[in-house]
Amino acid sequence: MCQLLGMNSVKPADLRFSLTGFAARGGLTDHHADGFGIGFFEDKACRLFVDAQPAATSPVAEMLKQYAIKSRNVVSHIRKATQGDPMRLENCHPFTRELWGRHWLFAHNGDLIDYQPESAGNYQPVGTTDSERAFCALMEELKQISPREPCSPDIIFETLCSLSERTAEFGVFNYLLSNGQSLYAHCSTRLWYLVREWPFSNASLVDADLSMDFAQTNDPEDRLCVVATQPLTRNENWQQLQPGQLLWIEQGRIVRQAQLEVSEAVRKKHEASLACV
Amino acid sequence: MCQLLGMNSVKPADLRFSLTGFAARGGLTDHHADGFGIGFFEDKACRLFVDAQPAATSPVAEMLKQYAIKSRNVVSHIRKATQGDPMRLENCHPFTRELWGRHWLFAHNGDLIDYQPESAGNYQPVGTTDSERAFCALMEELKQISPREPCSPDIIFETLCSLSERTAEFGVFNYLLSNGQSLYAHCSTRLWYLVREWPFSNASLVDADLSMDFAQTNDPEDRLCVVATQPLTRNENWQQLQPGQLLWIEQGRIVRQAQLEVSEAVRKKHEASLACV
């Protein structure tokens, strides 16, 4: 399986503190050593850094630890391959596509079994993963709503609710999706989130010997939401998402959420797979 | 205006020698200091590194000078903005889209005036440049050929001939395009190419005090083609493309080329603009 990290913030934020802990999981404190990827949005466009080398040792990850790229929306992923050749670039998350004149980023943790969605052919997978197939299906379904960006973003959330419920029937479907404005987070089995806001406190990384006093580095109006497979810090108020929970995060806070139906069969399968980890 | 660099090779090649000279043009030996971008293909997928900082000083460019990313197809661009805000990520070349389950990379040098192509809406620009509009139009036109990758790649070349001729009516349209297999290079005003093959020789960069003996680093069956706005080395056999010339490069050599029609009005306009540089 893999690990996910997402961030949505009121103001462009420097994610290097969280990335230091997260990158350590790519081969140092955890076994997710099959490559990593991170996409930073700047307005409607994102730039994506991927590497087939483990995040703990990759020169790209090393550069990112030094270079303060500030962003309001970030999606990152470190990989332990389940399907698809791990060393192939086309199988590295996050995946990106353009829809409605915006980039979209998608990263998935899980495994969809016998999942072959129908496609209108507007978005075709480049690699061989179930994850990219799911992302292409998701982009197709959003494109069907409207040829241009819909006036009301609620319809995007409702489409994601319907699609996530159906796709989760095929297996574990924890994912993060962003279009540079919103971050959407869906939990099948394991995902946590944290809203970091005033009054800011001191936090210590779980995976590295590093602390930061956010009161010193943030203004009172700053606020950001971090979503991760496992809590990244020891002393902050991380909340666990429930299976079937879908969050819509904007301006560093949850603006809408839904509890999707999870069938008894799927729930039992997930419980069994969690017990094996 | 901007500078372009493209490479197509029989085997995955390390481009750091050429990049060292090319990156120096981004603010050090030349004035193209409005950001840079480079995309490396690995099979059907590319990874793209862009930065709004000048190539001569960017931490991303610095990392790339150290990290030997080997690739059979590379497209790179350093920017001197003419249209669009130079500091915005969405306006940085190369641009990328997916078509037929492959990534495509496009970089443009020039300026298209009053260019507003019609669009079926499958590919929408994220930024505000004439270049990205031209790329989206190009992707739309290729998609119209067939919903899946056509069996014969000749039809791709012929579509590019037709589109390049029409688009060049709007202004200067030097471009590089790659799908990870082929590199296409179109010249409106200024583009050079070089086939580097056995017997390999020694070459010195124009923009940096650096030489390399390719006979020491290449096998006899190696061959690559480099395309650039200006020759990168002093002592190699660079060939200048003619206005209206379109090259299709594969396996490090030109497999097909066309001399497109350039109207007298366009030719005169280009001659005037070259005289001003």
C-alpha cells in the first residue's frame, strides 16, 4: 500500500516541515520505497515532481526539502507497489490531467480489483495502474457534467460522492484530489486530517527529530488543513476519517462532507485487509 | 523571444552536457531570464520540471545539472516573455497533455498575433499564452484523426504539416513537439539541428567552458539528434532549418521532412523581425 499527504491552505504555505516527516516514510522509517511524487498548485496550474527512487534518498526529494515552494494546494504520494511496475514513471502518483482549463491532481492509496471502467475516451491511462484508471474515470464523469467549469461547485462534490461510492465497491479507495482550489479526500480504510489554525501550537514530527512552533511562523488569519494516511505529528489534534467519508476542503477548512454508504461485504473485506497490515 | 532545446535518441541519453550550455542562456550568457522548463520522457510518460526562476540560478535547474536523468526524448525551453505574465506557472513551457494514452510535450518560440483558434473543448488552455492555445488546437486536431492511436504515424506528420502551415500565418511558430517516441520540429525563423553519431568527436559548448569527447562516452550504435534555437557547440556539424521546414525525428535521425509553404507576407514579416533581434 501507499501513503498519501494532502494540504489545502488559505495562503500559500511552505510544506517542508511536513514533507521532512513524510519523505522519511519512503524507505527510512517505513517501507514505502517504490518511488514518490508531489504536486504543488500555483493557482490553476500545478507542477509535479516524481521520482522512481525512494523519497528518503531521491535527489528530487532532497531538492524539495531545500527549496521553499509555497502553495495553497499540495498532493503527495509515496508508493509501495501493488499493481503495475513500480519503476515505471507512468505508474507514479500523483497523476495529472487538464479539465475545464485547470490542472487536476489525483493520488490513490489502495487496490481496486477487476476494475475496468467504461470510458468515453477523453481521458486514457498512460500507465497500467488501477489508480490511473480510476482517475481517468473520475475526469470523464466530471467532464460529462458540463463542457465548461460549472457555476456551482456543489455538483462536483455530488458527482464525487456518487463515483466514490461505486468505485469503492471494487476495493480500497482512499484518495486525494485537487484542482488548485479545493482538496477532496475520500477514506475507505485509513485517512486522518488536521486543521492547523489560531492559536497555533508547537508540533513534533512522528518520523523525524524535528519540532516547529507554528505560533512563530504563522499569522492569526492563517489556516490550513493537512490530510495524511497516518498522523505526521505527535501533539496535534488529528481526526480519523470514517470508511466512506468524503471531505471537501477549501480555504484550509472543511466546507462540506458526506458519509457514503459502504456495503457490508466491502466493510468486512476492508476490516480483514486492515487486520493483515 | 525564447530558446528551445529538443533531443531524440536511439537509447536513453544523459543530456547534462547540453543542458549546462543551454541553462547558461537563461540569464547568464543570454537574456532569457523569465523561467525555464524541461520535460524528460520515459517511454509514454514524461516528467516535467518547470521553474519561474531563471535557468542560470534556479535550484531545480541546479538539481538537474547534478542528477543524470536518462531519456530518449527531451523538450526544453527558456523563456523571455512576450505574451502572458512570465512569473505565472501556467505560462511556463513546455506544456503537456495526454492523447491516446501518451503524454505529449510542446514548447514554442515565437509570437502568434490575434490567434484565437476554434476548439471542440477537449483541450482547454490553463494559462494565457498564444503558445498553449496553439498546443491545445494541435491536440484537438490530432484527436479528430482517431479516438485511438492511429496505426500509421504518417497521418500524424501530415496533420502537423497542415496545422503548422495554417498557424504560421499568425506569426512566428518555431516549435518542438514530442510524444515520447518521435520529436517534431517546425521552423518559422530560427532552428538548428545536429545528428550526433559514429564516429563521435569532441565538442565544446558555446555558452560554457566545457568540452566532451563523445567517442569516450558513446557506443558505435548510439545516435541522437539535438534541435536548438542556436547551435550549442562550436565544432559540430549543425544544420540550419529553413522557414517552413518541419522535421519528424525518430531513433535519433530524421525519418521524414516537409517544406511547408510560407506566404510572401509572412516571409517579409519574419525577415523584418529577425532584423530587429
